[in-house]
Amino acid sequence: MKVLDDLLYTKNHEWILIEDNIATVGITDYAQGELGDIVYVEIDTLEQLLEEGEVFGSVEAVKTVSDLFMPTSGQVISVNQKLENNPELVNDDPYGDGWIIKVQVDNKILDDDQLLSSDDYKELIGLS
């Protein structure tokens, strides 16, 4: 199970990578492993302004559906179109081709104490 050091994480098992004012968001390797084979990703919040903690979509696995939560406030500006025909990318490459959305954020994200460092996330999932 991979936890990348250069990402931030949520207690709901989303990861976030911030580059300038654009945040890329996906689910963690741990989350995809717990969910099992992803068969569908539904995101209907493109161009919407959402608050931290709001549901931005869902992933459907063979036996369950799980909501996806915004790790930060911002506007959803892009959805990974590859997931429409290849939702299994979330399982195969959760930190790469399996990213889910991109969000326009402001700089205050960097001060957000709700996000976890890689070490804190490892502790949360029992890897430390």
C-alpha cells in the first residue's frame, strides 16, 4: 500500500496535490484497496463551487458505492475523462492516471489543519 510523501490526505481517504492554485484530487491507494474493483465514477459537480467536506461525486465498486468528499473549498474545474471508459484506473494508478477532479483553490488551503501529512495519514491507516 502506497502513501506518497508529497501529497496531503483527508480522514475520508482522499489525497490532494496542490500546484499553484490548482488542486488535483483522488482517492488513496488504501481507499481503492478497501473498495475493491471500481466499476463506475460519477462526478456531477463540474464548474460548481463547493465547500470543504461537501460531496463532489461517488465511486461505485462491485459491492458498494462510496461518496467522495472535497478536501478543500473551491471550484471543480476539471474531471478526469479517462475514468468514464476506464474507471479501473482508480485501482491501477490511484495517484497518477486515476486522479478524479481538479479544483481551483486559493492560497489559504496551505494553512488548512484538516489535511493530514503522509506520516499522519500512515498513522490513521495503521502503517506507522
